[in-house]
Amino acid sequence: MKNILNREVPFNPFNGVHPIEPQSFPVTKHNTNTDKLHSNLSDVLNLLDLKDGSVVSFHHHLRNGDDVMNRVMLEISKMGIKNITLVASSIFEVHQPLVQLIKDKTITKIITAYVAGPVAQAISEGECQEICLIHSHGYRAHMIASKEVEIDVAFIGAPCASELGDCSGSEGPSACGSLGYAVADAMYSKKVVVLSDYIQEPQHIQIKKEWVDYVVKVDRLGDPKGIVSGTTTITKDPVGLQISKMTLKVMEATGLLKNGFSFQTGAGGISLAVAKDVLTYCQEHKIKGSFISGGITGYQVDLLEAEIFEKIMDVQCFDLKAVKSMHENPKHHRISADEYAGPSNPDNVVNKLDIVILGATEIDLDFNVNVTTGSDGTLMGGSGGHCDTAAGAKFTIIVSKLVSSRISVVVDKVLTVTTPYESIDALITDRGIAIHPRHQELIEHLQKNTKLPLKTITELYEIALSLTGKPEPIQFEEEVVALSLYRDGTVLDVIKMVKNE
């Protein structure tokens, strides 16, 4: 079938208002010091010349099992250092100890791609002294490399590290897979400290010793079982499985589901069901894709091992099956955040995607998507790779139940814009499918050749209202607590402090 899509790639919803030109950033660091290994974190912190106002960074590959950020920041707090800017690729429930450091002004600004749990609640309640920035994974890599944010010290939790600082994420007792989000930190920060509970020459080096200043042997990095946080299993709900089946039919109708296609799906239950259906479809039609990308689970590994795809391009592992695959399968490639989604990298992976399947907290009548704040306006996530992949892919599909816990996914206007409407092509729910009006030829094809329940997004909204009623508008204070940034740094939206009752 011919390609009937009405969208070019890469797609820039701002038409050059704030463009990032393709470029590379030279790495001048070349640390040949041979005396890097230490056994005491406090001793290393005293060597770093940390002071009030310093900028420190962390990565999140151990996800909700991470102990590195808590341990380091508590030690910094004991030193009496204040006014820290925390550049963390993501923040989870496990990072609750940071709340007190926010309240006592040890941490006064947070820059991150995702924040959930007690830290998110503290930001929403106005506890953080400065306005926080919620950005995409791709923009983080650009921001660090271009020195828009200059990191004084990057702390890297490495499951395996040599005495000189060569690091791997897929080896050792705390193996977490790719260290993709830590690569920019290691390359461009003024100082780099590696913490590891397994000092050994790694087989698969992702962080190079030339970028590292100190290596600290610790008793443990955290709990690798915490890598599996959130939904990382296929839904068993018949409604979710129905959405998956409809999604596959829409994918087929785009003309993109053919030999050489590339694909990414999130780690939600419905999205993973789509991955399983894609495997079956490709086996039946003898289709072989080029690559799968993004955060990887065992279900994407199954697609690789079934030889449905030639390779995996992995920036982050979401479960231990993916970690094992990365270590053992040479077709399972570890990539950096810049290689994955860097907006100034002309060869980034997301711009080569054909189809991406994503979730949404809210999607509005204009097709803007929110995955940053919850229905009560409180921070509960962030873009991560959402707006990166949505912009880069040829066809972006949002999958969701129309109504969950009496809350509609379709709203008249999202509370927070995470991914702008220009990047979204379809919403598929249990109550119907809304294709963006720009795809009239696709809509007509589906009407003529399928029995899929096509509706406008306004019709879906009206169905949802008939089930839930119209909710009362959320009340906010006037104080802005965070900004939602696009993948080129453009401010998409402001996030205000939740109203005190």
C-alpha cells in the first residue's frame, strides 16, 4: 500500500521559532590520572571544591532502585553546602529523602526529564525555591553538551567500573543495562565521579575512563529489582487488548508496516500488548523490521530474538530480561541520549522512526498531550522521550482507555502541554479512534476498508462527558513552580503551584 500520511519527518511544530541547528560538541577532557580509586565518598567530596550554588547531576538507570542520588546528596548536605542545582535525568519515589534537602535549601532548583513521588509533590506545593525545568531526554543531552547548563560534578552509578573509570551498565550484581542518559554528563561535566559496587574491567564499555576523575567503591548502588518500576507487563484487561488490536489495524493502514520499518513503544500495558501483536503480525506476513528503540523491556527482546527486527537501539532498560539481552546479544546496542534523541544530532534515532506508540494522561481537542501533571494538577511525570519520539516518528499513536477511574483521557484543554498537537497523529481508545484531521486520505481509507469505530476527537470527548460528567476546573495559586520545555528548549507551558485547601 502506498504511504498515505500527511506528515514530513523530522517535524518541527515551531517552524524554526527556536531551532537547534545540527552540530557536534567537542570533548576536550582527557584524564590520564592513574590514581582514581577511593573507598570513601566523603574523602572524594572534599576533593571536589563543591560550594554554594554548585550544579550536580545524576542519571536514573537504576530507576526506583537507585541509592546513589540519595547517598551523595545527603553527604553534600552534611557539608553545609546550599543552593544546589540538581540536574537529574529522572526522579522517582525512592528519592523521598531529597524532600528535606529541598525544604532546607540544600537543593533550590531541579532540572529533570521526569519527576514522580514525594519530590514531585514538594515541587507542586512550592517548596523548591527556584522554578524547576521539566524537559525531554533529547534536550537534556543537548543542554549539557552545549553548556546551556554547566555541570560542576556528575555522579555516575556504574554497575561495573574499572579502577580507572571505564564503565558498563550491563555487568555486575547491580546491572541495569544501558547507561545512555549518563554519557553526556560524563563527557561534558567539569568533574566526574563514578560510584560502583563492582570494580572489574568491563567487557562492554559505555563510559570511558578518559572522562572520569574519581572512582568510589561502595557497598551497593541500590536494588536492581527497582529497575522494574511502573507498568512493564502486557495488559490482561480485555479492553486494553481490544485497543491493541485496533492499533495494529491502524498501523497496517498507514502503509508503514512493511519490510525495513522501525518501531518504538512505551512500557505501559497496552503499548506492550501492541508490541506482542506486532510480533504475531510480522511472523504471519513475513515482515522484518530494521530496529526497535527507546527504553527496552523483555517484550522488545522477544521481537529481536524472533528475528522480527535486525537490532535494538537501547538508551535504557526497563526490566532485567532486557539487561541480560544487552549483555549477551551483539544485536542489542547501547546508545547515548544524544544518539537516541539529541535535537542537534542529525543522525539521531528518533528521527528515523516510522511508528511510535505512546500513552497520555490527557489529550485535548487540539491533540495536545499531557504526561507531566495528573488530573489534580500535581507533577507526576514528564516528557522523558515522549515529545522527542512523537516529533521524530512518521506516525505517532496515543493509546488509552477513554475513561479510567471516572476520569476522561480526552479533555477540552490539557492542564500541561508536554507534546504539542502537531506531533500527534491518532488517538485509539476502547470507545473509538480519532485520527488527526490532517490525515484525510487515511481516514477515508479506514472508512472504506475497515469496520473500525472512527470518530472525531470531539465525539470522543462528548462520549466521555456522558460517562463522567464535566469535572470542576482545577484551582491553582499564581506562583509558577516549573516550566514544561520542548525538545529545543522552547517553553511549552507553565506549571503552577497546586492550590492550598
